[in-house]
Amino acid sequence: MTDPVEFDTVSPPDEPSREAALTRHERLTKPRGSLGRLERLGAWLAACQGQCPPRPLERARIVVFAGDHGVAARGVSAYPSEVTAQMVANFRAGGAAINVLAASVGAQVRVVDLAVDSDAADADAADAGDTAGSAYRVRRSSGSIDAEDALTDDETHAALAAGRAIADEEVDAGADLLVAGDMGIGNTTAAAVLVAALTGTEPVAVVGRGTGIDDATWMRKTAAIRDALRRAKPVTAEPVALLRTVAGADITAMAGFLAQAAVRRTPVVLDGVVSGAAALVAEELVPGARAWWVAGHRSPEPAHALVLEQLDLDPLLDMAMRLGEGTGATAAIPLLSMSVRVLAEMATFDEAGISGPTGP
């Protein structure tokens, strides 16, 4: 039997460093507050690093959590479930959108198979030179959450432990910024159930178009979410039991990853509705974790707006992106890099020999 996963408590980002960053902004060669949210973003990163000015971001890492979901058999997606394994191979070959966006911002991508429903997954990983790509696999697919639990107790603990270990590996290897991406046909259905359960929202209010579903598929998805939410309600106050009941190994591992990143004092850029659902659970697992996260973007998925409100996060971008994979979060990374460099490299009024403001 797998031992339950325990997380250490989360300490908040360093407030004196945040205040020092905000004070430094008042001495830089610009009107006070004129860089808007870029100033607050840089102050947040200074607090996360515990120093002002903050260090440049040099090792952003995007971890894509992959897994299939049994509920996909209910016809809730525009794509068949075999696309999950095919896309995992595409990630490893460097051909997916997240690979292109990551290369554009100097980040690296790691894909981890937690529950891909494919015999070929290990072979694909080996062919790509990724011998550890399936080392954390918990099972093949998950239970169909409208009628059965997604995972067993042991599988839930194993997935949480995997997410925690992956975060530790990335931080120990020098990651200074993390992104949690997702890949799994049916995963927005599971995510919507988690969001509805943790925000007290009715099923119809959380059902989005996901992969671009038509009206008939939307109705099937709504019914599946309704049935799964009915199963989730008795365990809403128990985050581990909630993950076991309606999440899946990929989302469960992502929740463990986000929780442990906060424990390890490492900033995270959240992506869309799937990472948002995992974040809601991670905040339940380790209260205070959200202080270490920033929302990279706003997804058009209706459940994502509920996530942002619940976590009190204001997204950096709103570009109608709904792909997942970590793409929306990755698109926001240049803003974080700029916010750091402004604090570190911009001249003060004294340094530049420029007169400062005349009033307080």
C-alpha cells in the first residue's frame, strides 16, 4: 500500500524584498507607476527570490502532465482518445505548439506520462531519448468519473508523490520559473468537475467547448459533468479524496507539483482551466500556495474565470487561447523577464543625472 503524501507548510514570499522593489521603482527614470502591472510583477518576483533587484530568469521549465480519461468514452471531446499518445510523441519530437513557444522564450519542455492509454508510450519515450518520460506512470487512463472513481487510493497517493518528486527534480536542477502544462483527451471534463465542486457552481456554468465541440457533444459533456459532480459532492472538503474521485493521475500529479513548487519557494505561471483546477486543489492541500503563482492568461473556458476569481488572480494576458499544453502561460513569460530586467538594469534618476519628481 502506498503511503499517503504529506507536504510541508508553505511560507509566503519575502515581503521586505517586495517593498524594496516597489521603492526602487519610484527611483527609476520614469513617472511613478507608469509601467503599471509590470512594476507589481517585478516586485512579486523579487519577493519570490528574496532579493532586490531580482536575478534574471534563466531556467524556465515547462512540465506537461499527460494522461487519458475514461470519461472520453462518453463522447465529450471532438477528438478520439488515441490523440493523447500521438500528441505525447509530438511533444517529444518537438513538433507541438508548446515546443515552438518554449523555444521562442528560451524555456525547456518536459513531458511526463502519468496515465496515457497506450502500449507504445514507453517505446516512444525511448525512441525520443526520454528514458524517464514514463517513469511516473500510475496507470493506463482513469476511471470514467461519471460512474466510477478516477483512481484508487494507492494510485492517488502515487500520483501526488510523482508531482511532488517532479517539482523537486526541477527545482534541484536549477529551475527558477515553472509552468504546468496538460495533455489528455477528456481532461477539461475532469477539470470542470473539480472547479464546480470547489466553487459551488452548477454543471452548466462550467461546461466549455474544450477542443471545439459541437452542441450535441456539449450536451453529453454537461451530462457527464453533472453525474461526476454528484459523485464528488460528498468529498468536496477532502482534497485527496476529491482527486481520487473525479480527477485522474495527470491532474492529481499536477496538483502535487504546484503544491510542492510553493513549498520549495519557486514561482509558477499557471496556464488555463486544467492547471487552474489542479491549482484549486493544491491550495487546499497546502494553504498559501497561491502566493507563489501568477495567472499567465485568461482562457475562454467558463470554468477558468471561476478559478481566477477563487484564487484572486488577475491574468497577465487575454488572447482567447484555449489549447492547454502550457501555451498561455508560456506566452506570458516574456512579461516576467521584462519585469525583472527593468528592476535590475534600468537607471535611477541619480545614476542618469535626471531630475526626479518635484512633489511627494
